[in-house]
Amino acid sequence: MWVSSLPAVDCRTGLADFCRSYTALAGRTPGPYAVLAYDATNALLDAVAQAARTGRPQRPAVSAALTDVQWPGLSGTIAFDATRSWMEAPTFCVVWLDPP
């Protein structure tokens, strides 16, 4: 048994549109990091946009804006606490059973 934060990308579910777009762009199906990378990028872009409201975004303003991000990501809501930790990070428990 092991615990992982990597979600399996099941292209038969609500991720079908993402999988089609990813495959068209990359030429292969998305790996286990693809959804998290997509969500992280969009959360960061949201923070940059928030920081840019007062002018050219600077690193401290982007970092501070991350605490206000509420991105409805493919892997769940992307929101960070005051220490910039993902508040609802998914965790998966995988159990491998050998056939008898």
C-alpha cells in the first residue's frame, strides 16, 4: 500500500475535454502530473492577474495574491492558506492486491 497525491487521469470522466485538448496539443494522453500542472498554472496566472491590478505585477504581490486564489481546478478547488500550502490537496491510498 502507498499514499500518493497524484490523481490518475481518467479520460472517461469529467476530464474528457481536458484529455482531448491535451492529446491534440501534446500528441499523447496526459500523464499523472498533467492535471495538477494545469491547475497550478491557472492558479498562478490568477494570482498574477490579481497582482497586476495595481500595475506591473511584482513577485511579493503575486505571492501575497496566492492566499486569495480560489481556482475551481480539475483536481478540486485550488486555494492556499497563509503559509501558501494547498488547503484541499487530494491524497490517494493505493492498495495492490496480488491474485490468490
